[in-house]
Amino acid sequence: MAIRAILVGLLTLALAAACARPAELPGAGASAPASPSPDQYTSLRKRMVDQQIRARGVSDEAVLRAMEKVPRHLFVPNEVVSEAYEDRPVPIGYGQTISQPYIVALMTEHLSVRPGDKVLEIGTGSGYQAAILAELTDEVYSVEIVQPLAESSLVRLRELGYGKVRTRMGDGYFGWEEHAPYDAIVVTAAPDHIPQPLVRQLRDGGRMVIPVGPPGSFQTLWKLEKRGERVVNTNLGGVVFVPLTGEH
């Protein structure tokens, strides 16, 4: 009887220990990467803004707040989410990228977007730049030529609360004339020359920021300001963007 009691006691302890320890899923263990918590993403965005953007001279507080608010990690594919806040562009598929955070902030700052402005984006991509613009004004239009990206970015923007952004699939070289003129136009892929349809769709006093140059090489980032019949160009420096595709 004493031996039986001891065996029963050991069995009870074993069962209790098993219940107290959570079961492991196949493949789980110390080697599985941990996903950052929402608080960690918040701190990653703040560090991105402080170290990559503010430190390089971007000073528009509205732009900095937008960059710190928009969850960049939700605009990249799952397999590269760990790279979302790094200081470089990130591939989003179909030969396209989400631009380096600093470049997004720099281009946005030079657009000088204010509440009430009407803004056109050429190259929706994952929707990140459109979301940044939507933090600055309520009227944002965006054109994307790659159908899967046009479809997925529309869903993503709606799910994240940016339903006021209007998107369409089409050749961005020709803009979106139906809603012109625009106070600001941003082009997120590089043509080899400045598209005149976009210049015509700028309002008098409007601004356009656009990379221009040959594919696979350094290009120049230009800021254009429309002043009556004149267009004033400002060189913002060298950049590398994917080419603007289309039938133009």
C-alpha cells in the first residue's frame, strides 16, 4: 500500500507539472524570432524620426508627426517587416520599393502640404506615401500602374483608416486630369524627363517633387514651382528610384 501511495503521488505531481507548462507548437522554441510589440514599433518610429530624419535637417513638425504616426511596418511584406524602419528602401514586390524614410520625409517637406490642399501622388506602391500625405490634408489622389499593388494598397489604406485617399490604376505619366489642378504633386518613380501633363495639372503656385534620370543610375530630385507661365526648378540632390513605367 505504501508503494502504491508513492506511485499515485508521483503521477499526480507529473500531471500537475504538465498542466502548468504550456504546450509548444511544432517548430516553436528559442530560435523563433519574436515580433515587436506595438510599443516597440512606436519606439522604432520615434528613433527613425530622430536619427534618420530630424538629424538630417527635416524640420517641418507636421511632416515629422506624420512620419512618427504612420505604422510603416504595415506597408511592407511580412517577410521584410524587420527592415521596415531601417535607413534604406525596402522591396514590396513587382520590382517596386517603399522609399527610404528620409527620402519620404524630404520629398513631403518640399511639397509644403497644408490642410485643404489637393495632392496627387504618382506611384501608390504599398500606400505608405499616400498615408503620410493623408495625415497632412484630406484630399489625396494616387495613381498606380501595377495592378496587384493598386488593389492591395487600396485595401490596406481603407483598413488603416485612410479611406479618404482616392486611388486608381493607370499610367501616372498622364496624371489624373479629372481632379486637376493640384496644389502639390509627388512622383515616387523616376521618368527620364519631366512629364508635361503633370506640369499642366499643377495649380498656379503649386509644387511638384520628382526624381528625373535614367534607370539604374543616379538621378536628380527636383522641386518644381509653377508661377504663372513660368516653372522654377530647384535641385534637391542625387537619388536612386525605380523607373516610372508606362506607355509614354
